[in-house]
Amino acid sequence: MEIIGGTVRVAPRAANRHVLIASMVRRALCPALPETWGVHQRQSIAVASCKAMLTPDILVLDSSVLVESATECYVPAERAVLVAEITSLSTAAQDRTEKSAAYARAGIPLYLLIDAHAPGGPTVTLYGEPKQDVYRVLGAGRFGDTFHLPTPFDLAIDTSVFPRP
């Protein structure tokens, strides 16, 4: 369940392909992180500026945030270092627009969109430098490319292993 602009949305369960891509990205990120950081799947974040409660597929943040808010079921979005969404047919448009705007508005430095349902074929896009509710594209590629994440990660993700729809 997510809340965007005051509207409650329930997403269907993720397909196995979706879960597998999330696991692959998580595995790639972990070795590049400082010991105090964590890669969390399906952890809710609150974006107070647009009355949203979102649950990104992947969330990277300093794990002390989870300790500070141990009794809550969400963390403040502005504490995230990176969020990633993996599109499904039912959520692709929302991931490309509404969620991107909310993440930018929260000031999350990096948004990784793994768009298995992009027109023209599956793509990976990294957004950064948020201003208000808009990101700048920092990098883009297709499934099959090796995709580079900049500092603080400085790592390459091989997207050729991602299962295609």
C-alpha cells in the first residue's frame, strides 16, 4: 500500500522477475556501501512535502535511521541516499512520473528507474540533482548494458543478467 497525493493505492504482488531484479541490484550494491549503510527492500518512506507514503523496491540509507525510528513503519524520505523502482505493467506510469516527482521533492540524491516496460524495450535510468519535483538524467542505458552508479557507490551493474519481460 502506498499513499500519493492523499490517494491510497494498493499494488499487486510483484512478479518473480521483478523480485529477481531487485535481488540482483541489492547484491551489487552491498559490497560498495559503508558498513553503517543498508540496502532495504520494501521499506516505506514518508514524503511529508507531498503527503506521500511510498515503498520503493530498493532503499539505501544509513541504518541508524531505522534505529532512530524503530517503532515506526516508515523512515523520512530525505534520509535516503538512493531509491530504486522496478516497473511492473500496473505501476510503470506511476514510477516514471508521480514517484519520480515525489522522490525529487524529498531531495533524495539518486533515483534508479529500472523500466522493464519502457516503450522501445527495457531501460535503466539514473536520475540525480533534484530541484523541486524534477530530476536531471545522469545516465541511461538498455538492459544488456553495464550501468555505472557514481559516488558514493562507484560501481558497475551488469544489466545483461536482468530477466526480460
